[in-house]
Amino acid sequence: MNELMARFEQAVQDSRLLSKKPDNGTLLQIYALYKQATLGNNPNKRPSFTDTLARLKHDAWKGLEGTTTQQAMQNYIDLIESLKN
């Protein structure tokens, strides 16, 4: 787990240095994977329909419900690595 955590933390750093900004769908994936990896399942109520971005973020994170911390970290690492190329 320590090695995975170190690789995850490096991927978080790398995500801030990407040469090209990812599209909105990919940004939502990055957000959701980060939240699932660091906080686990989304415990929050779905935001109001008037707050579109908050709903999109909520739904992306909620879609990962049941994903383990380790799997979310690995998926985050893999996604950031794919964006670095």
C-alpha cells in the first residue's frame, strides 16, 4: 500500500503539470477518482438541479461507489499516465 500511495501522490503532483488541459469529461473522471481514493464512497446528497457542475461532480463520484481505495488510486494513476503522453 505504501508504494501505491507514493505513486498516487506523484500522480496528483503530475496532474497539475499536464501540458494540455483535459476535456471536461476527463476532468470529472480525475475528480471522481481522487475523491473515491481519498474519501471513499460519496456520502453527500445530490445537489440541486440548478447547480449543474456540482451535480456532475456528485454523479461522477457516486458512479464509483463500491470501488476500493486501492483500485481508485490505481485507476487515477493510470489515467494521469495516459494524459502525460
